[in-house]
Amino acid sequence: MPESGERRPAPRLSRPEWALLLVLVAVQFTHMVDFVIIMPLGKRLMHELDISPSQFGYVVAAYAWAAGVASLLASFVMDRFDRRAVLLTMYAGFGLSTLFCGLADSYELLLVSRTLAGVFGGVAAVALMAVIGDVFPPEKRGRATGAVISSFAVASIAGLPLGLWLARWQGWGAPFVALAGLSAVVWVVGWVRLPPVRGHLAAARRDPLREFAAVAREPNHLWGFAFSFFLVLGTFTVASFVAPVLASTNGWDEGQLATIYLFAGLLTFLGTNLVGRLADRVPRLPLFRVLAGLATMLALVLTHLPAVPLWVAAAAVGGFMVAAAGRMVPAQAMMLGAAAPRVRGAFMSLNTAVQHLATGLAPTIAGLIIAEGPDGRLTGFGLVGWVGAATAVASLGLAGKLKPVPQGAVQALPEVTAEPARELELDETAEPAAVA
């Protein structure tokens, strides 16, 4: 396997697998747009709602904190339900919460709405990754996770520019209202196309608290949680204030920020899909370390930029996004292989809780460091870069501690049953393991 250093050709994804993957990518796309659109709207929000940089940090962090707590609680019961039912239920709540965000007219209402969006969106994201872990075999997970993670790039290519232009013309709430409408369409498609995923239900179950304790104290899981925490903390400490700092330093509006994210998103889309293919062909740990080291260096460049031409900022943001998103592809594939299938939902729920803890802590740290000067410019971003770099370096060391579960444990997963095969309309010549 790629984790062990063996190079081998990767099998092709079947048409039913691609169809399933496209639905999951659409779900993740709306989730990512909802999460990241708040960041480039920072300057407008601080002005229109009369909030401080630290309050803006709390708005960004509220989503992550809520998602972390919800994911932690979900870990007790995640593996006791059909993955499809969990995903669709949580996604419906996410769409409604996003609508409330767009209609909020005060800092307090926005904070509550972002918290609700985090609760539902966070658990939906956990269910989505558990589906990938259950449906796609290890040799295909690199491309599957690469496609899902590339939705961040698609969000930057299409979602962020369109959202920023909507905000410029119709007010800051317009992107959230439009996103809620798109989420409703995706939910209907998911209801029709997503198959039941129930293979994990065949495993014998213990008391939820005992099962939770067993998952939480497994040494390999603990290394994975520590790895995820520092990896995500290093990324979002920097990313949460990129747009507000660039806007205040250069005097740019949403239109110019949209151009930056469009260019950076195109690079990231190409980069994450390329990395996804590499992750199924080459050892994932060295691939992660190369990309993580590059992301750390580019984070320091980005956080120390003076006033620059637009193309320089676009190149700096694009380079950072490519490396930061690219390293998540082998990292996520390594994490999916670190837990046995029957506890994968609980493990991914706990891991997502840890990631959201880091995601919530990151803008809080950055918001406390960054201050607004007398001329209206934001200062302190350079120090934020050094904090992010230090945490990213910690993740480099922790990556080597994460080990894949034995191949036998992966193969012991009961098949997803005939139901998904019928839903996905597998033809008779398809391999039975195509969706196992």
C-alpha cells in the first residue's frame, strides 16, 4: 500500500463510484463555501455590523467550536445509523442554518446562526468522510479524498468570487441566502442518488460509553488526533485573516479579493486532484511531508507581505492554498486507514471534533494577535505567521507516528450489502468489491 512505501498501479474508479463521489463533492462544496465565505467578508462585516477584529474572530470560530462539540457527541452514536440517513438529516439542518446566517441583522444573531451551521455542517462532514471510508477500498481512497478536498478549490473558483460579487451588489447576507437555495437542490439530488451504507451495522456493538472510551484511548487514534490538531491549527491560524489583512493593507474591495480567490482556486483545483492521484501511487507520508514543508514556508511569505500588486498577492495566496490543501489529501487518506472499519465513524467523529477545536482556536488566536492601527490597517499578521509555522512543524513530526490498520482489518468489513449496489445500478460485469 502507499503508506508502506510500495508503488503499484491504482485501479480505476467505476462509473457508480464516480456518480456517488460527485454527490459527495457537491455536499462538501456547499459546506466549504459556507465555512470560508465569512473570511473575505470580514472587512464588510466589521464595518456594517460595527464589530471588532476579535469579535470577527469569534464569528469565524463559532462555526468550528460548534462543529467540534457536535462531532464529539456524534461519535457516541455515529456508527449505529445508516450513513445516508445521518448525512441527509444533518445536511438539511445545515441548509436552514445557512439561510438564518443570511437573514441575521446583528452580531448576536449572526453568532447564533453560525453556531447552528457548525453543529449541522460539522456532523454532515463526518458522515461524508465515513461514507468514503466505508465505500471506497484503501487503494482508491486517495483519489476519493482528493476529489472531495478539491471542493475547497472549486469553492474558491466559483463559490467565493460569486459570493463576493453578490455581497457587493446585494449586501453581505446575499451569499448565504443563495447558498441555502443551492443546498436545497443538492439535498434533493442526494436523497435520490445516495445509497444506503449499512455494512458497519453488522458489527457487534457494546455500550456506547465503553465503545467511545475504547476508540478514544487507542494509541494509534491518539497520535492521529494530535496530528490533526496541529495540522489544522497551522493552516487556519493564517487562513482566517488573509482576506481582511490583504484588503486593509492594499485598500482592496470584494471584487479584487474575488479575483485573487478565483486564481488561487484554479491552482488548488488542479493541485489537489494531481496530489490525489499521486497519493494512490507513491508513499503518502513522504508526499505529505514535502507538501507540508512547502505550505509552512509559503505561510511565512504570505503573512509578511507588504502592500503589493494584485498579481503578487494572488500568486502568494495561490501557492499557499495549493500546498495547504494538497497536504490534506495524503493526510486524510492516512487518517481513514488508521481506524478499523467498525469504529471508523466514531474515530472520524472524534477526529473531526479535534479538527474543529483547532479550527475554532486558530481565528481566536489570530484575532487576539491582530490589531487595527490608527490608519485602519490591521497589524500583527507576521506574528500570526510564525505561530502557524510552529504548529505546522509539529504536525510534520507527528505524521510519522500514525500507522495504518492491518490489511486484514480493512478486509474484515462486511460488504455494504446489495442495497447500494442496486441503488448505484452496478452492471453484472462490475466487481462485487467496487462499492465495498
